[in-house]
Amino acid sequence: MPAPDLRIRSLRVRALSVPMRRKVVTASGSVEKAPLVLIDLETEEGITGVSYLFIPSPLALKPVVELLNNMLTLIKGATVAPAALARFLHKKFMLLGGTGITTAAIAGIDMAAWDALGKAAGMPLARLWGGEARRVLAYNSTGLGLMGARPAAAEAKELLEFGFKAIKLRLGYKTLEEDLEAV
């Protein structure tokens, strides 16, 4: 099925910090609030594609929002064609490298563009891409930070109470022995 012809009118970008039920301690530090950037890619045709980015540091929220708003000046009026948009933006920002907040911002636009195309076509992305929607196994990733083996074992039991059959265990303790003990 051909992709619908949509044109980018605007981006609405908002930063927020969502309190987490459980503080998660990672090798990079403690996360008590999830720093998120919400992105609405609005089209001339009235379709809005949405996405969000988890930004690992709250210190980067404002720069990512500003970068996304600046990127709009480059893509306003462009066709909603995710691969072409990503190539164009990567080329424009090549000197900044292929990692970090620039790549995160481009990914946010990419996800919102795909969402807009799926909505315009009236189908889930899996079908738009030639596949079919099916069940996907999920796991609970809301805890199990770097807390030590005993507390992790107790928290793992709590996390399974939500009906999940799998959980995410964060590793990155100071020693391999501590990682293995947590596992």
C-alpha cells in the first residue's frame, strides 16, 4: 500500500519529569523521575503523529526540546517520509556525530512520522510495513536497580505480582562478582 502524502506543519514539543513508583539505581546514578520529551508531529492534513523520548539525564531535557524546535525550521513543509527525513537530518547534523541528543531528537521525529503515516493509512505500523499485528511478550522494567542481591530478590517477587512472567535486572555493579550475585 502506498504511503499517504502528508506534509509537516509543526512540531509540538514538551518536556516533563514523571515521578516513578520506584527509584531505580543504575551504573549512571539514581533515577527517581523519568525525564521525557513528548513530540506531536502535526501535518497540514490534520493528522498528528506522536512519540516520546526518555532522556537519560534531566539536564538534557531543555536542550533536546530546543533542538527539536530548531529542527522544525529544517523540516517544515517536508513530506512525512521517515527514512528520507532521517537521512536529511543526519546529514545536516553530521559534524555533531551519530550519538547523543541529536540522534535522540531525530529518532523522536522518526517515530512520530511513522505514527502519522500509520494513522493516515488507518492501520497499525506492523501492517503498514507488510507484517501483521501479533502478541508481543513484555517484561516489567520498573525496578531492580543496583541495590544488592538480597533486596533485588525481594523486589523481583514484588514485580512479578503485576502479572508479568519476566523482569529486567539491571547490572553494572562495581565488580563482576556483585553482578553474578544479583543474577
